[in-house]
Amino acid sequence: MRSGGGSATFVRCAAGAVDGYGPSTAADHAAALVAVLTDAAFRDRSTHAARRTATSPSSTWASIAERWKGLLAEPG
């Protein structure tokens, strides 16, 4: 498990090998669920991190649309 940084990733998940990450197991998911269900401080930190991300200027629909427009634009 990890927390912090720019996201609230609880379990490292990947279909294949990704540098620094790996496929998750049932035990990884169980550990994440235990943390969420039993660790009030962890839930509180995660709640605040999620709220900061959701209310940040980069999470507005206009900002998201601009990023998608750039991704979907045909090369120059």
C-alpha cells in the first residue's frame, strides 16, 4: 500500500509489469480494505486528499476538457 503524492492510490494494480509497480494480489486488496475499515486516521487522510484533488482547479470540467482536447487533437 502507499499513500501521499498526487493521488490516493491504495493498491498498486497493473495488468503487467510497470516500473516500480506490479500486479496486485488478493492479499494486497485485503490489506487495503482492512486499512480503510479499521484505521480512522488513514480514512481521514484519504478523505482530505480526495477532497483536495476533487476541488482543485485541475479537476474542473473545463480543465479536464482542455486536457482531452489536447490529447485528441490531430498532430500538427
